[in-house]
Amino acid sequence: MDLSAMIDPHDFAHLFQAPILTGLTRDQKYALLSACTSRLVKASTPILRQGEPTTGSYFIASGRVEVCYVDSSGNQVIIHIATAGEMLGEVEALSGRPCAAGCVTLTDTTVLFCPAKALYTHVPPQILIPNLCTLLHDRLMRENRNRTADHYYTADQRMRLYLRQLTGDSDDAVRISQSQLGVVIGCSRQTVNKMLGELRDAGIIEMGRSAVRVLDRTRLADGAPAVE
């Protein structure tokens, strides 16, 4: 990771649309981003560590960040792939609680470190609280979706749902092993291998070393539950 640098908010004007900034004036958004420092990450690097405190949060300016959870037995699950415009660690930074999950940048990712004090200073409580609640609601809905999938969807449907959640039109690949996929969707590595092979043979995905690239999102969605 390179050295942190103060930023010119004009260089990150796309972040003015970040959900946490909804309701702020342009001057308030400018002031908040002016209090941030930028970090260009060329290689995969942890920025938040599960179980450790943080004094601030991170805007994702470009690239992607894996959000991972590791249980007491050492099982790791990728629970989200955060993309440009999202913020990570704001709940922990504002509450003083340790990080609920780890966050690791993927290659060529730029993040802005935002001290907790900056949020308190530049985002009035009547705006900050509703915006935080909106972010938490979205995360709760994602968790509800995943819980429903665990109980009612077939392994193939869970596989398709998970691959759709972790990829997008502009970011069509996810770095994940077959063993990790097996943990997420609740089936053996052999079953994962078989299902991935069927999707690959159908031209829906492309498989690399510990990575899956989605080639056809429309066909991936066929027969799978809708993502609200």
C-alpha cells in the first residue's frame, strides 16, 4: 500500500453520491472528503481486521474489497464484495466496537480513510443517523435473503444467487475457491465442482485458479431466485 495522501475532493466527485452522504450539501460533502486521506492499493491488502478496533472507516473510490468472516473453527466465508461508492467500517468506527468482519482490498483499489471524528464533524446527527440506519437495513435485507436461501433454495439456486451477489456488470469475477463456495452454500466440494462444471460447459461461467468469472448474467439468473 502506498503512503496515505491528502486529497482534492474534486478528484473523487463520484463519491458525492455515496449513501452515507445523502442529504448533505455539496459544501458539506466537500468538507468531509477533504478530511480523508487516499490510499492506492496495488496488491491484496487487509484494511480492516476482524476483532480489531478501527478509528475510522473507508470509502471505496475504485476497485473492490472482499468482506470476509472467520468463525471460531477457522472457517472463512466471503460475505460481500464491496465496490466503488460503498463505505466499510463506519458502524465499528462510530460505535467503538471491534470489526465484525475483515476487509481485504483486491488489486488496484483506491480507498479513502475517513476518521470517525470527520463524520461527527461534517455530517449532522439528523442526517448521519438515518443514513446509517438505511445502510444497516440494506445489509439486514441481504442477510435475510441469504438465510432464506439456506433454508429453502436448492444447492444450484444457492450457487447462482451467491455468484450474482458477488459479481456485477462491471466486476464479473470473484476470487473464491471451491472449498469456500462449499462452505457458503452448504454442500461438498465435489458437488460444487460438479455444479461449476455444468455452468462452465453451458458457457455461463469461466473458471480459473481459485476464481470464477461470470460470462452470462442473464443465463446465470435463469431458474434462480430473484435478487431484490
